[in-house]
Amino acid sequence: MSLSQRQTVIETVSLTKTFKDFWGRNKVRAVCDLNLQIHKGEVFGLLGPNGSGKTTTIKILLGLLYPTSGRARIFEKSPTNVEVKSRIGYLPEETRLYQFLDSLETLDFYGRIFNLEKSERDKRTEALVDMVGLGPAASRPVGQYSKGMARRIGLAQSLINDPDLLILDEPTSGLDPIGTRQIKDLLIELKKRGKTILLSSHLLADVEDVCDRVAIMYGGKLLCCGPIEELLAQQDMTQILTENLQADQLSKLGQYLEHELGCKVISVGSPRDRLERFFLRMVQQAQSQMGTSGALAGGKVSEFLRGSGEADTGKALLQKLMAEEELSPESRQVAQDISKPQPQTVQRDVLEQLVTEQKAEPELPQSPLPDPTRREPLKQEQIDRNLLDGLTKHDRPNGSGG
């Protein structure tokens, strides 16, 4: 299906945003005549240097800013429409969550905002915490999380409502290579499930791995937009990838290309592996030999994000994940840990037991308290002293010091 035949999720027409100063004079034109179309099931990258208008564009799409001119449409409606907002998941550039809530309580809080039933909140909360690899740290307050762990729970928060449109601003900022690879795999899986994703990032390697199309902005204007393979292809060069050749074979091939075909050989050598893949292989080998107190690789994509419509409970989902053969030993251990009672539940049971024991203890004899409604008779000297004080106050001239 061509892009013109697919449903348009985001559309901007001559979108312009100008910020004014105190006197109402034009100060900064952040976005200038921007025309974009993002289609359903597409991962779209919004690129540009700092101050190019990316964040302003995202805020307009979220209904947080109003355009000076032009228009923006989300699902063919205004970004300020409440129904539209309920279908959007948003991860801001800076993760700002309630510091004293743990990850489970945080996701439950945002689930309440979307009016999810308790059983559905519990299922999604457990599944998302496992998916982002924070199962062992689920009972820790979010304020104690590292930046990378906070980004993980922020991503889980953006998925709690099973959004149709996911807007991510620097989603891999602060993440280690394992978390970065996991986020990219998650975005690819969500794309397969029909989700639409708008990704803004300065890490171009991440954008290259997951995006179908990209747009590059500069000075608020759109420089180029198109499929990433077409934009990156070097049309004036051809790359040939073969198995390892001996020196004499390379010499013959080079002579054939130059003398017979008239092609100049620019370079010959062995292809390099990507540092990300090499790093992940090293970490996987280390995980089989030692443990870690940091974040894990995480589990698979949460069941409710796959569009299956099944209402499995959290435990049933974990059992299903553990039953699959391709689940890694680390993820299996995470699933086992989550299936056990959470630490805060155990602490609550202990607290209730202590309170019950305290109530059962015999009360110590106490001296009787005086009855506030009962007035004791005043002694004669107290009456005389009170009368003398009253007479002294009445006789004292105004403004006297005593």
C-alpha cells in the first residue's frame, strides 16, 4: 500500500509559530511554513540541530502551544481535542515523575488518569515494568533511579494507555547500549502492531535503525523529507559484499574492474561490525557468568500492546512468557521475581501485624484525667488575687508602662 493510500495520522499545513516579546513585537520565528504528513504504522524521525523548531512542533501537535498561522491535525482533528489526547502517548525530553512513588505506583497513577479499571491497571503495570527491565527495582522510589532507569519508567508511562500515536522526544537519552537496543526493538515491534511513532532524537544512528522516513529542520524550516534509504543512498557508488578473498583473487578482481569495466577501485578491505553489536555480545557473555544490580535487558513487548484484545492477568502473562523457549534466562528470572509478592506488600502485612499486636497488649494503668467540664472551687487567696488584678487593670491609666 502506497503512502498516499494509508491513513494520515499527523498533518501540518503551512504551520508557523512566532514568539513575541513583551510589547507584542515578533521576536523569534520558531517554525516557518512547515508541511508534513505522517501515516499510520510509520516510524517518522524529526531531526535538526538545537533551536531548529522540533520541540515547538511537538508542543503544537500535543496542543500545548497554539500556532500563529497554519494548522495541525491529529487523527483529522484538532490537537486540543480531548478524545485525540487519549490516543497519544508522550515521552518528554526530561523525565519528571513523582519522586516518592515507586514504579508500580507511578504506572498505576497514570492508569487512573486514563480511567483504566483496576484489573487492567494491575495487568499493564506488571507487564510494562517487566518489559522495561525494572522488575528487581520495582519497589524503589523513582527519585532513587538513575537517569537511564527514569527514562525506562517514563517510556512505560507513555505506553500505559495503549496509544495509537507515540511521540518520543529523545527516548534513548541517558540509556546504556542495552537499554538503547531494547528501545529500538520495541519501536520496531510497535510499528508491526500498527502504532504510529514520531521520534525526535540527536542520536542519528538510532534514527537510522528504526525510522522509515525522516525530516530535517533548520531555522524552523523543512530542509528535506523522504524515505531514509533514498536519502542515504550514494547514487554515484556501488558496494560489493563477498566472502573472504585471497590476495591474488583481490588483485585479479581489481584488474578486471579497472581494465575490463573501466571502474576505479576506491577501497578494498574487510567489513567492520558495529560497536553496538559487539558491545551486546560482550554483555550477554558476562550476564551468563555474573549478576548485576543495575537494569536488566527487559522482557518482551507487553501483551496489551500487541492488539490481541485478550484480558489475561499479569500472572498469566508472566507464565506465558516463561513458557516460551526463546525467553532468555535473565528475563525468566525477572518474571519469577515479579510473580512473587512485591516488597511493599510484605511490608504492609508486617505493619498490620505489628499494629494488631500493639492493640492486643494490656493497657498500663493511668492516672485519671481531670474533667474539663468540671470546675473546682477556688480558694480564698486565689479569689483575692484575681479581684486585686481586676481592680489594678481598671485603675491603671491608658498608655502606662505598669
